[in-house]
Amino acid sequence: MIKYSIYLSIFISCYFTTFAQLNITVILPNGGENWQTGFEQTITWSDNITEDVKIDLYKGGVFDSELFASTFSDGSKFWTIPLGTTPGSDYKIKISSVDSSNVFDFSDADFTIFPSDITISVPNGGESWQAGTTQTITWADNIAENVFIELYKGGSFHSVIVSGTASDGVRNWSIPFLLESGSDYAVKITSVDNSGIFDFSDTNFTIVGSQVNVTSPNGGEDWLIGSFQNITWTENLVGNVEIDLFKSGVFHSEITGGTVNDSLYIWNIPASLEQGSDYKIRITSVIASSIFDFTDADFTLSHQIIVSSPNGGETWQAGTEQFITWTDNFSENVKIALYKGGLFHTEIDPSNSSDGSKFWEIPFVMDSGSDYSIKIKSVDDPNPFDSSADYYFNITANTITENSPNGGETWLIGSVQEITWTDNLEGDVEILLYKGGILHTIISSSTASDGFSAWTVPTIEQGNDYQIKILSVVTAEVYDQSDSNFTITSRIDVNDILSGISTTYELFQNFPNPFNPSTTIYYALPKEGSVELKIYDILGNEIMTFNEEEQSAGYHKIEFDATRFNSGVYIYRLQAGIFVETKKMILLR
């Protein structure tokens, strides 16, 4: 009995010793680890059992999920953490014997599971990107493998941007030139290894398609062949554009095969182009010929003449030389004609070379007028022409107006007289003396047209039927003469006057003139009255007064002694009632 008890005691002791040595010890994760969803991790442990083990996941001390219902107790197990695992820092692993549930172990402390994710930052909504440009797609991620990037439109897959690129958060994208416009684009970035790891743009962004829009010419313009014109357009293109000319809807010629897309091209319209009102411009992207625009409506290319001078408001003097100028865009000669009041006046040049200028010697004899115009037209084609008729120019006729003597004067033989006139001539004038309507004497065959000529009256036949005629040296058609007769006579003496009565007031030229030191001044009164005769120097200063008294009708004289005065021109003035007359005299020492 004692022996049986000893054996039982030994058996129980051995049994319990064996059972107590069975154990499992979790090595990894054992607290503090950070494991990422979607990635494979190794769970490790040590044990002294031979049966399989079960591995469970706990969160917050509560069973979360069964990872493996049964796996070899070989101390390690690969676990791919599901992408949908709830992130948390309160996870533990429990490993237990499949046969003996009381043989188990937990992670000593909590470990963390965090999600694998991709977060797009650009484009993430609201951006506007231009087709044909290069833009930068950016994102943040916590994965090591490559990603692929896709473009979506309207919520549907559109195209692959890149099939595989490093997950470094940045990728330059050359947006296709022909990508259509739209405000419903989005980008999707996905892990190459795990399609469950991805992100979309939060909201849609915009892609602006490449386009060009012709603004000039855009219909209705009339451009001068041979001139410089601005072709303009708006665009958002990358690269150069080509500009072509179309006529009647058919390609005509290339304006430029490639110019910088700066929205302006200065076109020197070839002189060889034919006229027409059915032209259009087409502007096309050099990169993509499907991107282009036409002029909305036809415009015109024409041969033209534009008169530039005279073109309104000018005043040209008859007898002068003037330049007629114009621009044209053809090689044939032109005709130049003068119009007055809208009616043909004269032909200036029937066939002038088309060089843009004509030296015109305006005829010396022309009527004055403010209604003149020039018309220039092609010799070969009557259609291209221009006229300055919209704004008339002036032609001023050459004129002479004889002022003195102009009728009624009495000039003494031997006296120096002033023949005066006004004119607008550039050349000299000729001065003639007529008696009884017949040429008597040539006073001057040519003298400057300055309006004044001093004439010493020669000893000629006395008479009261003299006139002066002043005419242009260039043409005898431009002239003027005294309105009525004047008198040339010898020295006047009161004793020689038989009648003793004058029918008019009259102030005669002093005699002699020039004089030194004295001279006689004669005058006539038709009736009795108060008389005043004053003498002034050339500056208008009064130096002497005579006869401030009532005088009888008839001829009178005074003697002027200038002994105390200096040489020069003096003026004498007679006033009798309302009659006033002034003359000049010259004192020569």
C-alpha cells in the first residue's frame, strides 16, 4: 500500500511538471510597432508545443478578428494586413494552441496599425490647365511601390497619364495638344502593387482646349494691294502658327509657313495679287493642323489710288510750282486732271509715271476759287481712282491792283512821284504810261513786284488824259491800270490860272520835288472855307502849320523853306472842310 502511494505521487508530480512547461511567447509584434495596411508583416513567436497554433487580432483588449485558425507552430507567419483594417494604436496579437486553448500568449503591449494611402494635392479641384502645356501633378503617399496615374472625365476613365512612376509625390504631365475642353476632369493615382490604394482629385478641374480665333481681317475690310496690314488673332496655343490666304473658299497661297503665336503678323500684301472681294485668312497651329480658324466673312484686296496732296484746305498760288502726291499699288501710269466745282476743268498730265508725285506748274492765269480738286486714275483701268473732291483746295489767281495814280491826281513835270500798287505776284512787273488810251511811254520794263516805284515825271506833253498800267512780266494777261485819268502839267502858278476858280478840291504835288532847300505846294478850293495845311516828318511829328484861316475859292500856293530841317521824306496834309488829302515830298541836301 505504501509502495502504491509512492508510485502515484511520482506520476502526478511528473504529469504536472510536463504540463507546466508548455508555453507560447509572442515575439513580434510585442508592443510599439507601426504596421501599415496593405503590406505583409511577419508575426513571430516561440513555443514548446507540437500542435498547430491559432493567431487572433485584438483591439482595445477585445477580440477583433481571427487571422489564422490554424498554422504550424514553427514560430513565424506572414500576415498581409487588410486594407480595410481600422487604424489604431491599441492592437495586440494573441497566439494560442489549437489543442489547448489555455496555452497562449498576448503581445506584451499595444502596437499600431495605420492605413496605406495616397492623397492627391494637385490637381484637386478648380484648377484650369491649358492643353499642350506641361503641368505638375503632386500627391502625398506612404507607400514604397510605384503608382500609375489616370485621367478621368465626367466620372469615367479617359486615358492613362503614366502607367508607372515612382511614388515620390511629383510627376510632370505634358497635356496632349488636342485634348478637348472640359471642366469635368479628375486625376486618379493608384498603387501599382495594390489597386485598393488610390485617390481621386477631390473635385473636378478644367482643361482648356487649344484654339485660335482670327480677329482681323474678319470680313468687310478693303485692303490695299502692296500695303502693309496687320493680321491679328487670339489663341492659347503652344508653338507657332501658319497663315494662309484663301480665295473663293479655295487655298490660294501661303502667307507664312510659321510665325510666333504672338497674335500679330504684319503682312506686306504682294503687288502681284489680283483684285477681289472674296478673300479669307486661315490661321492654323503648326503642331496640330486640326486646330485652325478662318476669317468669319470675305474681305477685299484692291488696287487703289490715294491722293495725299492736295487733299483739302491747301491754298496754291497761280503761277507757282506745286507737288501733287499720291500712293498707289499698281505699276501702270496714271492720269491727273483738275476739277472745279466738281466739273472737269483741265487735264494736268494725261500719262504720268506711277511714282507717286507730279511737279505741277500751275498756269499763271487761273481763276481764283476754293472749289478745286485733283482726280488721279489708272491709265489702263478706270476703276482705281481717287479724288480730293471731298475736301476742296484753293487756287488764288495772280492779281495786280493799281493804287496811285488812280484818277484825278495832278503830277508836275520834273517832280518825283510814287507809283503804287498791290499784287500777289512772285515775278517782276512792267509799268507803262498811256495817254488818251494809247501807249505813250514805258516807265519800267521790269521792276520788283514790291508795290512801289518812284518816277521822276519827264518833260512830256501836258494833259489830263494820262493813265498808268502795271502788268506782270510773265504774262500781259495779268494787269491793272488807273481807274480814270490823271493830269501831267508843268509848274503851276496862280497867275497862270485864267479861270481863277476850281471845280474840285485838289492838292497838287509840290514843285520841285525833290527840293533843296525850298519848294512850293499848290492846292485848289472850289468854294470859300477854312483851310489847314500841316507838314509832318516821316515819324508823324508835326513840324509846321500853314493857313489856319478862311480862304476864298480858287488856286493857292505856299512856300515851304526847309533850311533848318534834315534830309528825308516829309508829309504834307491839306484839310478843307471834309476834304482831306496827303502827299509826300523829299528834301535832299
